[in-house]
Amino acid sequence: MNMDVYHYAGNNPIRFIDQKGEDVYGTLFEVSLTGALGFRYQSGYAIDSDLNVYSFSGFNLTNGSMVAIGINNFYSSAKNANEYFNTSFITLEGGISFISGEIGLGNNKNNNVEYTRSIGVGKSPNKFKFGFAFNFCAKETSNITPKKLTDKKDMIKALKILKSAAMAEGNANALDIINKALNKINSKK
């Protein structure tokens, strides 16, 4: 039991709290079109425990049966955003009506196993009421491009979006990190 990867989080990967202080949170807009083989387009923002803020966009390959447009909040156990964007993830995403979720595992160049999960709301543009897809988020199968934000206006815009998403999800850990970043920016005036 003590060897379980989530032991220090009470063996609960859904309410995962990283006591090491290494987290990556984000929100993204997603369009997914999968019929056997397909693609998922993503565009969004991410923040890590080091208060680095990123914008990102790109697509990855999918396999399954899903048509969706929506907004997701995600969490990853990656050490920082740079490591998150350089980790190869395989995730399972599913949706019923307007609610979707995703859970996945990844491996990075340091052979660290990373965990990611997301929860979101969306709309299927047709009469699809249920869908699922396996997403392949690796350098070989995607072109997701992150950009570290350095412009104060861009950072504040991203942090406001991230804060709204964290408040909607009720994610106290993400709110704490986002508020620290906003305070850091505002103290530099």
C-alpha cells in the first residue's frame, strides 16, 4: 500500500495535492473531431508552481469516437510547465452530454512518470450524447507549441483567465499559485 504512486495524496488521484509544491495548472479551448482516427486542437494558458505563465496551441492525434467543442481545466504533476510540455502523454478522454473529463499518464526525458487530468464543459455540434477518445500527446504525434509569457499585459490577461477557470472548478491550490503570480506582477509597478 505504501508503494502506491498516490500514497502521499491519500491514494486519491482525483483530489491530487502535490505536497512537493510542483504543479502545473491550465485552462484550454478544445476542438476534438475523432471517428476512428482524428485530431484534437488545443489553445490555452498554463501556470506552474514557479509562477511561469505560458500560452500554448497546437494539435495532437486521437483515436476513438468523439466530436466536441469546449473548455477544459487541467492539472499535471509535472515539475514545471517546461517539463509538462516536453512529456509524452497518452490520455483517455470521455464526454457525456456537455460534461467531459480526461485522465492520462506520461513519461518525460528524465523517465519520470507524470499524471494529468482535466475536467470541462462543452458542446457536441451534432446529436452525439456520448464520446470517447485516446489522445496521443507526444512530440512525434503532435505540434503543441508553448510560449513563455514575459509581457506584463499578456501575463495579466492569462492569469485572469486562469483565475476564472480555477474559481469555477473550486481549485484552491491553483488559486493560491495564480494569486501569488498576480501579486508578484503588481508589486513590480
